Amino acid sequence: PRSTLFPYTTLFRSTHDMETGLKIAKKIFELKPDEPEPVERVAAFCIECSLAENTGMVLDYLEENFPPTKYRIMLRARYHFLLKNYSQSIKVIREALAMDDDGDSLATMMLYNLLGQVYRDMGSIENALKYYGYNMRLDLSAI
């Protein structure tokens, strides 16, 4: 079932007005939803807006209140990437990839893509291409 906050999270993600989007994201976070999806959307929005401090606070809430998933760990890795803390981002990505497969092929693809981005930003093009290439070999029949 979709979150009761779904229309609001869709609204703030689709808005082209960052200020309005941030106001909506703040309202959603202040509600302290008892399900993770709206909070995950707020975290992703904060990352997209390069709001490191807000992202850290939202991710801390997620980690304190919900069990880890590949997607949530990927959000933490993106946060470290935002901070240019590449070694921590790599560590968190590897932690997520080592998790039992929870059937989230999209999160796995996002993790490999992020790993490629991290290595690219570090100047290791060979490693970046290696991890970008992993997505080409994934079985996507379940998606």
C-alpha cells in the first residue's frame, strides 16, 4: 500500500521550485511518519539539493526507526559522496552489496552506479568503468 503522504512526496519531488519543495519536505519530516517511504523521499530530495546537514538528520531518523535495506544504505552512501568522503561512501556501498539479496535490483543497480561515480570522482576511471559495467550484467528479468 502506498503511503498516505504519497501525494505530498510526489509534489515536492516534482516541483521546480526548490524553496517550495524544501517546505514540503520539512513538513513531511516534522510529521515523523511511522513508515519509511516518505522519509526516504525526503532524504533523497535533500541529497539532490546538496543539503548535507539536513540529509544527515533525516538519515539518522531512518536508521534509528527502521531496519536497514539496500536502498536506505545507498542513501547513506550518497550522503558520504555528497560530503566527498569517498572512502566512507565505498565502505557503505560494499556493506549494502554484501547484504542478503532482498530482491531490490534497482537499489543494487544504484549502488553499482554510485560506486562508479565515486571512483570517477577519485580519478580512477578504470574502476569507475568496471562498476558501471556491472549493471550491464545484472539479471533484470524481475523488474
